Amino acid sequence: MFADDFGDVFEAGQALEAFNSECFRDSVDQSGRYDGFDDVLFFGRYNDTEKDKLYADVDIINAVYGNDSLVVTTALPNKLYDSAFYKIPIMVNSGTYLGEIVEKYNMGFTVDPFNDDILACIHSYKENFDSEIFEEGCRTFLRDVLMEQKETENQILKFLGVIYG
């Protein structure tokens, strides 16, 4: 399970794999290494059919996009749902709606990529990681998403009934 593997990420010779982010793009070399570090790998675009394989080797999902526009500060990217579904912690921007959701459901942690020491944030998260709280947060998040989706369907059907009733 993830909790057993998470500690190994920070051992020498282990790779912390994460998806590419705009904030780190200039620091990633052609091999996917971050500023020459051997323990951090970034991946670019991928097909949905590759998700299972990619996420099998990922320890933290990187969803740090900055906070310079309304779109970025209010968006809930697919990576959030992937985090809950695959039970992989997610790192996101502080000061965003995404950050609020991640903190509410204990699905990962927030960082300010322009002012925080990202490695220190990762290590702090690792030190305080509780797999039971994390997994319960993932389950609760997915349950809430399904309930909201059902409520939306009901409201649409109700609306259509009024129009075509």
C-alpha cells in the first residue's frame, strides 16, 4: 500500500515521480530530472490510457500551477480526482480553491512555489503523513463528488420536467 512505499521515496536511490508543472518547467532537463536531482522525475503530456501505468509509479501528484489568474485559482483539475481515485497525495498551490479542497479532505498539501522551500514542504508532509486520515479523505471526497453529481442530475431532470412536463 502507499503508506508503506511513501517512506521509501525519501531514501537514497529512490525516485520521487511527479507530473510536469508550469512552475518547474524551466528546471527540468531532457531526461526529466529536476535541476539535476536524481530523486525527482517529471513527465509531460500523457494519454488517459497510460494513467494506470504512470500512477503506479507516482508518489506525489504535482498540481502546482501558480495563482496568477482566476482560472488557475478556481479550477479543480482532473489530477484532483486522480489523487482520490488512485490514493496518491497531491501537492497544490496555496491560496487557491484547489488548495482549500485538498486541505479540507486531507488529500495532500499546499505550497507557495514562489516563496516556500518545496523540498522542505514535501519532507514535512512525509513526516506527518497519516495513511488512515489520507485514505478516509479520498473516500469522503469521492462520495461527496458522487452526491453532488446525483443532485445535479436531479435538478436537471426537475428542470426538464417543468419545461416539457
